[in-house]
Amino acid sequence: MGLSYYEMEQYENSLAHLKAARIIYIEVKGEDSEDVKDITDLIESLADEMNDFPGVDADETDFPELDKQADIEKVNDNIKKHMSLGHDKDKNHNSDEAKINYLNALNLTNTIEENDENTETIANINFYLGRICKKLEEYKEAEEYLIASINSFTGLHGANYFETARSYSQLGDVYYYQDDYHNAIKKP
């Protein structure tokens, strides 16, 4: 599309479309892929060429990404996508792939500013990671994720919050499956 606009002498549209395509390539293929390098070279070449045309401002070739709000929305959409995939894999008894998707969602949370909404998201991801690790009999990891979930939910809503209780229930199961009956029944 960017090249089509170039042929129609709509240079700013051409550059904008190529930059948008570059962002998509980065997301899909990774920053170091050959396709990203090729489109980056094409954009720089086009920008240099466009600078020769009167009335065209192509000096901005540092590829500013989407504005901050759009970036946050994109990250949140990807978090939701990975969570949904994790849930689907879990329902289909593919716990290993579910865990991978939950971990991807958790890693994405590192790129956004922490606030109450994001803390709630992180708490939910930790809950699901704890649950899936319990299914995989990875009890130490399950314990860590569930304790993180409990701490987040308690900090946001208090100890009597439903999700806090669910996290405690899962944590009790983790202790029970390790024959740690003392911790399994210990009151918070």
C-alpha cells in the first residue's frame, strides 16, 4: 500500500503506511528479522528521496512508534490474547502450552505502567499460572505464583475478596499435594 501511494505521488501517505507496516512486521516477525531490515531500508531510502520534493516533510525517519495510549492498548490486547489462548489450552488439557501463554501474558505486563487495573491483571495471571503449575505438579512455582496473586488481591481488595479466597484455596491444594498438611490448613 505504501508503494502504491508513492506511485500516486502521495508521499506522506506512502511513508506513513510503510512505517505502519514496519510496526506490524516487528510484532509478527521480530525486530531482527530480514523483513524488518528490508522495510527499514526502504523507508530510509524513500525518506531521503522524498526530501528532494518540495513541500514534503520526510525528515522524521526515526520511526516513532504508536502514541503511548495506542501502545498500552496494543499491549493490553496482546495480554488478553495470551490469556484467552492459555484458557483454551487449559480447557483442552494442554497444560504446557497454557503455561507458556500465561507466562507470555505476564511478561507483557512488564512493559506497562503499574496501576490498580494492571495490578488486578497481574494478580489474575499469577493465579492462573499457579493453578496450571499445580496441574503440572510444579509445586514450588505454583506456590510462588499463588502467593504473588494473594498479595496483589489482598492489597487491592482485602483478605475477604473472592479471588483472594480462591488463591488461598489453590495454595492449600499445593501444600496438600506435597503432604505439607500443616501449611495446607494454616489460617492466614
